[in-house]
Amino acid sequence: MRVRLVVNGSQAAFDIAPDTRLLDLLRDRLGLMGAKEACGRGDCGACTVLVGDRAVPSCLVLAARMDEPVRTVEGLAADASALRESFADWGGLQCGYCTPGLVVRTHQLIESGECDTSSNDEVRQALAGNFCRCTGYNGVVAAVQHATAGHGTPSGA
Ligand code: FES
Ligand code: FES
């Protein structure tokens, strides 16, 4: 089947199988390798992208069902640069496998204003769907807080 998608501001048409996952189209057809596959079943957040203004696990949705623009971590490059720097500066990343998903999810939190990022508990709760095996989350919370309001401290997270 032929589908049209807007990804990171550019529209393109693709011939794909009806069951093609958005994650596979992004990685295999567009070479956007930021979204990662880990669990492959919607549990870990490594594959998170924005569909419209929602953060969505791209392993769980079909490319053919995208009726809103898709943004990946690559498409947020300029918008999320402070956030990415903050993850690096505040210990929010180690191996980096989870980082694109966390950056996308955090960017969406900031855009939507749905979370009080000065609250450790709210940030942790909001990021509960994004697993990180390395950092223990203290650095992640500190990075989010530092990037948004400057309230975070590595020891206080
Ligand atoms: S790989 Fe998609 S949520 Fe884990
Ligand atoms: S930095 Fe390694 S999984 Fe999060």
C-alpha cells in the first residue's frame, strides 16, 4: 500500500506493507536511527516519537495509521539542544540507548506543560514509561529540571 507521511516537516510517500510499524519505517526507510527498539511491545519508551503533540511508542503503531505529523529526536535537534546538553552535563545519560526516547518525552512534557518539572516526583512519574538501565534516574531528573527551570541538582534528585 502507498502511504503519505510528514516526518520532521517533510512529506514523503512510501510503498509499504500494511503491517509496517512506524519504528521500522523511520529506521529502515528514512535512516532516522534515533528511535531505538528495545522491548518492542510498548513498555520501555526507547522508541518514543511525537505524533502530533503526543509522545508515542513507535514500535506499537502502524505507519499506515499516521494522520498527524511525526517528529523524531532528529527533528527536535534545534528545539531540544539545551535539553540534550543538560542530559550530558547532569549525568542523565551513560550508554545513551534510552536517551533519544527520554529527550523526546521530556520535550513533549515541556511543550505541553503537563508536568511541574520543579517536582522530582512529578518528573519521575511523567517519565515512568521510559526505562533507563544505567543512570538510576537521578541524573535524568536533574537534567530535566536544570533544562527547564534550573531547579535541579544532581544530589537533590
Ligand atoms: S521498543 Fe518501543 S516501547 Fe520499547
Ligand atoms: S543511559 Fe543506558 S539505558 Fe539509559
